[in-house]
Amino acid sequence: MLRVLTKASKAGLKATCLPSLRSCHRSRCRLLLQQTAIRCLSTRQPNQEKPKLIIFDKDGTLICCHSIWTPWVKDTTDRFIKKTGLNLEEKIHHLLSYDPKEDRLLPGLLAECTSQIIKRQLCQLLQDEGISVDRSLEIVEDCYKEMGTIDANVLVSHGDVNKLMTEIKEQEIKIAVCTADTRAGTINTLKVIDVEHLVDMVVCSDDPGLLPKPNADAAFAICEKLGVEPERTVMVGDTMTDINFGINAGLGNIVGVLSGVSTKKDLHESADYVIDDIQGLTSLFLNRSSQLPNKPQRHGVFNTPARSFSTTSSRSQEYSHVIVGAGSAGCILANRLTEDQSNNVMLLEAGPKDYTWKIHMPAALVYPLCDDKYNWFYHTVPQTHMNSRKMYQPRGRVWGGSSSLNAMCYVRGHALDYDGWEKAGAEGWSYADCLPYFKKAQCHESGESEYRGGSGPLNVSRGKTNNPLFNVFIEAGQQAGYPRTQDYNGYQFEGFDFMDLTIHKGIRWSTANAYLRPALKRSNLKVTSKTLTTRVLFDGTKAVGVEYKQGGEIKTVRADKVILSCGSINTPQLLMLSGVGNADELKKHDIPVVNHLPGVGQNLQDHLEVYVQMACSQPVSLYKAQWKFPHNMIKIGLQWFLLQTGLGATSHLEAVAFIRSRAGVEYPDIQFHFLPSSVKDHGRVNPEQHSFQVHVGAQRPESRGTITLQSKNPEDHPLIDPNYLSTENDRWEMRECVKLAREIFEQDAFTAYRGKEILPGVDMQSDEQLDAFVREHGETAYHPSCSAKMGSEKDPMAVVNNRTEVFGMENLHIVDASIMPNVTTGNLNAPVTMMAEKAADIIRGREKLAPSDAPVYKPSSIETQR
């Protein structure tokens, strides 16, 4: 939600370093970089094809870093001691990660960072010794000498590099070198080892316009310049910075070498291959056929974890299950179904892999949310009751689906939502039936309880920023007469509370991280990316596989069962493209009818919300966390990249409330998300002053919309019509949302922080004015659902039964938010994870978990609104 933070990561990498991060030296850097790769991206699937490009690190990879840099460390240390008169030997050695006993470098600052970062850290070291800033800068400039011409007698290469690179070029594989060293030093080194003429491109730390490793910027620039896809590129390096560089760029293979500073512990969990030195590349990539072996070969004395491959074309292979959509539900199903080794599962995803910091950095969520690389970038048809606006409707198109785009809010909904499902015909989906599956999925940082799970794959935590405005918001709610709940996902849903977030140790915990990555190493799972499923294949009314488009080629795959987990927009679209839907609609597009199911694409429900914004009279908001304050951005970016903490480690929606709109309402029908900033246009417009806001919206809209086909071309977006505000009650509720939000901001708790109202604005007071405000400024809360609803056979608009099976079809299941009978109260990602866990047991034929008897809070009276 925060564009104000999305440039922070770039800022952190452009910068030199932060004084506050000086303690992040050898062991801390090594541990944090390793944890980042292991937690986020460690179980990659290496590319089996012959590479077209190999990118080499320089020091520690092509040449021995110890022989040239340990003398440099000693000389540099001596210069600082003579210049300052201080005994700085131990401190500088520690800062530069140099071990004088072993006379070698260790992973850390000198081995992994640019000279700019090193100089900033040395400057801070001098300041810590009581030397002024200006004088510290003078000393560093005088004492820090870049590595110049290297004596050929000192430089030690790792084997015959010229011979190796000549063999690589003979295989028509291009070569690049990407290093944290300067261009002058790098070119000198390549000349000394006689390979300058063999290298197609060199990228160095002092090249203008490129961000240093581990940012993927340089890798993308190399691939673009040399005309090679990242998937056909190999990264070879000796540090975790090199490994993360390859991971962040989504390169096809990542090779760690043990000839530099890193050890088995540093590399083996994250690199696809670990070899003694670069000479191992000969057997790995050169002396073989056009494809890699089914499993990575074990090189040198250390072994890498086993990776799974399938060398058989999907066109000739059959699976027990094919899952369409590697989103929130699809990742879970892939994990749970492959727990059974008798299953053989293929998971198809239309979007790319999620190998980018833009997804894993929580505060950078606006990037994937508003980037058509990672989402479908849908827009609605003109909305009749919203000033005919075509409204933005993002949906995930990447590993993790919308769990890789969302604001990470973990909201289960109210118990009566699920009891309502059962009453609507979804037998066995009551709250008592669903709570055990919420718990199975969850690992809450507070531990297990009657309501919380403590050992599931999906990590859930509370926000860590401690901004005072969150407490003020909760206190104001109590002053307005609303309850304070200690766990809105537990006994008492109603009230004000701190938000549960799917963030783990500062990283977005999407279902791709939680479920898919642990399953990738299984030999019975095949996962694709950039694969558009075009239709389900049928034998009569039996689903027998799917057709899909990959790399411009149409392919098919057969399976015993087909599971659609494409989401509430794409699932009904795919059904209709396959001949399942309203016969009249299908005939409009000359699509042969396989099964007349009039409910497909109907009953679409979504939450509408508006932002009520206030100026903040004290400088405690996120106003200065935007690019107009570059030093703050540098700090945010570096702190997250190195430590996964700080303002980059949260979505900042850390307080929430659920209240009833009026007397007589049985359970909450209004939700507040509180944000200590103000944003517009889905976070794409930055705040102009210190401010705060609530996102507020009605939770049980009466309006019903549709998903229909634009054409029978699978690449054409469907027609999305949420039909927002089509009933008078929906208009009244949104009007009331604004009034109730204003009332909360008027409480005494906000007195010290409350400035002028920004939106709707103090002049907007009448019902007519508020209605106009909602029409012009209302936006989706990103919760489309119910477009292929679950129900009983008696319901002519139901699409699936309570076992997620499509009515009138065999071997075809749907598991995603489209099968909700009615939208739940609040955000939808937590309910979808529960549904996928429960559906996995159903599809596997396992006995369902025992129903829960946990009690649920009820207000003493609903005769008053609060």
C-alpha cells in the first residue's frame, strides 16, 4: 500500500552505507545474507538447458582474493594508524573482515561490498573514535587507496582461466564479469590472466547507472545487452552476495565456488551447485549433452541439496493432478498433494517466478500491486454507479498469486460468515469445521492456542514498528464506545486490535514461501512459470487434462484430476473458454457447450472502500519515508536488505477494527485498516504532508456482479463488472463508513495529532456530497470472490458442491475464492489458505479434521450500534 517506501531498496543499494549499520560486519553479514536466500528463495528449480551466458564474479572466483587483498588490508591499516596516531589495527581488521591469524579474508565488508560502502564505514569508525565528520572524510580520502595495477607475480588465478574461457566460447556461450571492484582494477586483472579478449561484457562498481550486487540490476543489464534470457544464464561466485545476485535476477543456474571466502555453510543451502573452483564448470556445463542431468551432480567435497527435474515433455507425460494457478490456493494444494508420493503433480502458472525483492520486501508492495509483470492488471467495465469509472482490479500473476501482491493482512473473518456458508448449502464448511484448518495452516508467533496454530507453514506475526498512531487509533475506538479485542482472529472478532500480518522475520510470507518452496525439492512435483492455460480438455464430461501455451507453443498435459485455482476472475473465464458455463453466453463466442452451468461468472462480490484522511500535526507519520528525503530512503533500504528490519519490513497496516454499522446488525459489517500515512490511487501517489488515514468499507454488500468473456481468445481479458453500489443499502453503508471514521478521528486520543481533514474534506458534509465522494474516490479492497460459488444441487446458480467438484463434471475441482458462497468479513487471503488446506484433504480422500468446539463472542445486546 505504500509507494512512499517502494524506492527505499534502490536507495539502499545506491548508497554507500549507514552509520547505524556499522555493526553488520563479517559474521552478521554472512548470516543475514544466507538467511535471506534460505528463507526466500533457497529451493529454486535450476534450468536444465544448456546455458547461453555465464557471469563470473572476479575476486575469489577467477583469482585468489587472499593473495592480493590481505597485503592491501595491512597497508591500509598502517596508513590509518600513522595518520591518526590511534591503535586501530584490531578495529579495521574486524571491519574489513580480515583474519590476521589465518592471514585471509572472511565473508563480509571487503569481500562483498563496494569501495564506497567500505569508505563510509571507515569514516564512521573514525567518528566513533571522536574525530569530526569533515576530518574523518579527509583521512579516509588520504588513506584509502584503490587497488591499482596488480603485480602478475602476486596474482594467483584458479587454474588455467584462459583455457576454461576458451572452451566456454567454443561452446558458443557468452561470458561476462560482474564485480564490486573498480573498472580500472578489473580490466588490469583480466589482462594479467589473459582473458580480456574472451569476455563479452564487464560490469564494475564504479559504472554509472547500475546498482551493485545483490541487486539484480546489473544482471538484467548484462542479459539485455548480450541478448540472453535470464533463464539461460549462469552466475558463478564465491560469496552470498553473488548467490543472492543470481537469485534476485531469477538466473537459470547459480554456482558457488569454494575458492574464495565462503564455506559449505555459506553456500550449500542456496546455490544450485557447489564446486571446488571454476574448473568444475567443465564437467558441469561443457562436457555434456544439451540438458543438465535429472539431478545436479555433486562436485568437490561438498554436496548441494537435491533438486527435482523432469526431462520428459509435458505433452507426453501424464500426472495424477494438474493444478492451474500457482497462487494462494495452488501453492498449498501442490504442497499437500505431493506429500503423498503416489501422486505426481503438475502446477501451471501464467506469470513469472517470484524471484524479486519487490515481492519479498513488505513495504515495497506497491511495485507488484501496480506492475503488469506480476499481476493481470485488470480494469472493470465502466461502473454505472461510480461515475462510469473503469476501476483498477489487480490480481496476482506470479508464484504466490495475490499473496505475493497483497498487504499481508491476516483476517479470518467472523464465525457467522462460515455458518452462513453452511446454511447456503456448503455442508461441512461451518466455522466449527473450518477453524481446525485455519490452525493447521498457521504458525503464529505467539504460539498455539484454542484458536491459533503454532506449527503450520504460514507464519503470522504482529507489526513491529511501534508507531504511536496505532495505539492512538485503538484508544480512540474505545473512547468512541467500541470494544478492544485481544485477538480478532480468535474468540472476539468485534473491536479494535493490532493487525496480524503474514510477515516472517521481515519478509513477506506468501504461500509461495510458506508452501511451494518446501515442495519444490520433491521429485513428484513439476512447476512451470509463464505458462498460460487456454482450456480444460474433456472426454465427454470428464476432465482429462489441459491445453496451455508456453514459449509461443501450444502444448497439452493429461491428468487424472484437474484443479482450477486461478482466482475469482480467471477461473470462471477458463471454465467458459472450455465450454462450461451459461450456454447462451458460450454460443455468443462460438464455444461448444460441454456443460450448461449458468452460475459460472455470476454472483461476483467485492468489498469497496474509501480513504478518510487527516493531516497529522506531529511529525510521526511516514511522510519522510519517500524519495524526496533520500537519506531516509537509504537507511530504510539498507536496513531491510541487510537486516530485514525497520520500515521496509512491514506493510504498515498494523491496526484494524471491525464494528457494526447500526443497531440490529448481528456481527460486524464495517472494517477499518489504519495507516500512519496518506496515499491515493492504490499507493501510487505520495503524501504531501504528515498525515494518516483509515481504509474503511462495508463488508456484506448486496451488489452482485459478473465475469463474462470479451472473446474466445484466452489472452483477452474477461469483462469484469462488480456492479458496485447498485443498491440503496450499499450506498447508505458507504456513506455511514465515512461518518463513523470521522467520529473516531474526533476522539480525544487524536487531539495531539489531529490536523485538518484532507479527504473527503471539511466542506463535504451532506449525504449527497458524501455519496459523490464515494462514487469518485471509492476503490476495490482487492477482494473479488464468489463467481463460481459452492452450494447444493438444489441451487441452480451453484457451480461446485461441498467437495469442490464442479456440478455435472467428473474429475474437475475448483479451489480458490471464486467458490465462496458469500464474501467473508475482511481480507480474503486467510480464508483461501484455509479452504485450500481443507480441499486438499477432500481431494486426497483423507478424513477431515475433527470439528472445533471453541466458543465465539457475542455482544450482550445488538439493540445498540456499539
